[in-house]
Amino acid sequence: MAAGSAAVSAVSVTAVTGTDSTGTESTAAVKNGGKLTAAEKALLEASRRVLAVRAISFPTLNCINTGEVIEKRPVVEGLLYPGAWLVVGRPKIGKSWLLLQMALACAEAGPFLGYHCAGSEVLAIFSEDDDSRIKSRLTALGVANAPTNVHVVNQQALTALAKEYADRYTFPEFLNIWINGHRGVRLVIIDTEVTVRQVWAGERTQDSGPRITETDYKQTRAFDEIALRYQIAILLTNHASKRKGEWVDIHEIINRSNTALAGCSGSIALADPPDADPLDPSSKTRIFGVRGRDLKDDVMLAVRQQTDMPYFLSEGAYVEVRQTQAEAELMCALEELMVGLPQHEYITSRDLAEATGKNHNTTKATVARMVRNKRTTWKRFRIVVKQGKGGGLRLDPM
């Protein structure tokens, strides 16, 4: 082995053991006429990288606990925090209406489903809409003077931007540059994410590479990094997956891989109630679910879209609303079953379950919650509950 090579081998060994490489590098250079070979330079660079990693120190829990940290400022208080969020729902369920409503609320520092919005600029990318459609929605919402701080990219503008910039930047790179020049923006709506990707990719000449789980995570993570860097919320709208029967967790309707969800800060789902008929156009009640890293608990609201003006209004926590609806069904059935019932006799929970077509255990649970919450009146009646054999429910005049 040549002397220089031996010296460089020594460098790689000292790097691994944590000793300084400066003297060995000088020795190698001297023994090779003052110059290092390419192989020697590569080994020395590798040794420097090892030493650099060894020198890294991380903050301790005590440093974090006693030091100052930057608190995330909510975009919508108690609901939406900085990061990228997947927004999902079936076609025609009202996602675009809901997002436009959020954009208006954030721009005007107004309420959104009972939550306060911090006033800010908004970027709304409506990749499937032209100006005519956007204007018709504003008119339907009764907006006479739309806010001037909502920037809009419509279908035609997105195509033009892709033709101009797609070969130089990926869409997240383009968005990052634009946001950096518009620091007043705190909410970005991308409706829909798939359409934006397809339009942008269609104007790129280079191969876009693999598209499944590896890319899925990178795609959403790129938006999350931008959002966290500028302390903004980026909403990535997607369609929901096709499911049969009731959902247990509303976020199961997300039509993206788990790796895509892992790349985001949270998810927002707009869904029909589990027992609703999605083909019934008269049904306007939806379930609005929000789950995020910075939320202590999941948010799940029952919301209703008005027919005369398509704003969404919150009816309260979904569990409570569904419970009161179930109670009303049982009480209506009980009132009918009471006709001709002898005094001091009771309607059993099994009778109620059969009359309403509900599961017996579900019916008993509904009655138990109703009594526990002291909801013991119905119209002009007092609800009487008797436990044990021969027990059940009856309605007595108040």
C-alpha cells in the first residue's frame, strides 16, 4: 500500500474513533507531493461528515421546559391550526360551499360554525371553477361586496401558471415562493388537490416518478412543511372513498393512503350521517369532523346547509344532536303506543325498538342517556320510567 493511501486509511479510522483528522491529512498531502488523490479526498470528506455528526448536540427536555417556544397561532380558534390538512367528502356534499364560507369568514375575521376566525388574507385555488361559477356562488351566499383580501386562482389562471412555471418549479415550490411574497396570507385553499397536480404535471416535461405510497407522503409533507414554515393552514381538498354501510370513524372516508395522512397536520371530513340516504336531495344535514395534531380532542359537529341561502350552520355537537333526534323518534312512537294503554301500564323498551325499527340495545341506551340528562318531559307530558319486571316507559299528563 502507498504511504499516502495508508495515511488516508488512518484518517478514516480516526474519524470513526472521534480523533482529529487534521494532522493525518497533512501527512497524506506531504507523502503525495503536496496533493491528495480523488480517493483520499473522498475518504477525508467522509471522515469530516462523521465528525460533524458526532459533534451534534440536541436540546434537552429541561431546555424546552424552561425556554421560550413559538406558540402556533390558530387560523380558526379551537378548530384550525398551522399545517396542511386533508379535506374530504363525497362529490356534491357541499365541500366547495363550506370552504368558500371559511374563506369569507377568515378574510373578515368573522365566525365559522360558531368558531372565531383570525382576520387574514386568503389564497383560494378553485381549480375546477371559472369566474362565472365563483360569482354565482357568491350571489347565492348573498355576498354583495366580496372582501378584497381573498386572492383567487381559477381554472384558466391555474392552467396559465402551469404553462409558465411548471417546468421550473413543482407546485409546492411555486406556492412557497408566492407565499414568501405575500406574508399576510394565513389560509390557502386548494380545491381540488388532484386537479391542481394533474394540471401542473401536464405541463412538466420531465418524468414525475413513482406515484404510490412513497410519493403520497412526500406530496402532502411538502405542503405541511410550507404551512409550518409560514404558520399558515393549507387545505387540500379530496373526494371521499366509496363505502358501504355505516362508518365508525368519520375520518375513515379519507380517500388517500395512511402515508399521505401521516404527512399532514390534520384532516377535515364532511359526511352524511350514517343512517342518511345520500341520494335524497332534500337531506341537508351533514357531519363535520376535524382531527389535528394541535387539537386536544376531535371536533364533530352536526351541520345543516340552508336551502334558501347555502350557508352551513352548526346545530351543535353531533353526538348530542343525534341523541336528541333519536329521543324524538322514540317519544313519537311512545305517544302512539300510549293510545288505549290502561293506566299504570308501561311500554317496554323492546316494544319501542320494534315500533321504530331500532336495535333493542340502542333503544335502551338512548332512554338511559335521556333519563341521565334529566330530559323527562315531552310536549305536555311527563316521561315516567319504571325499572325492573313489568317496567318500561309511559307518558302522563303534566
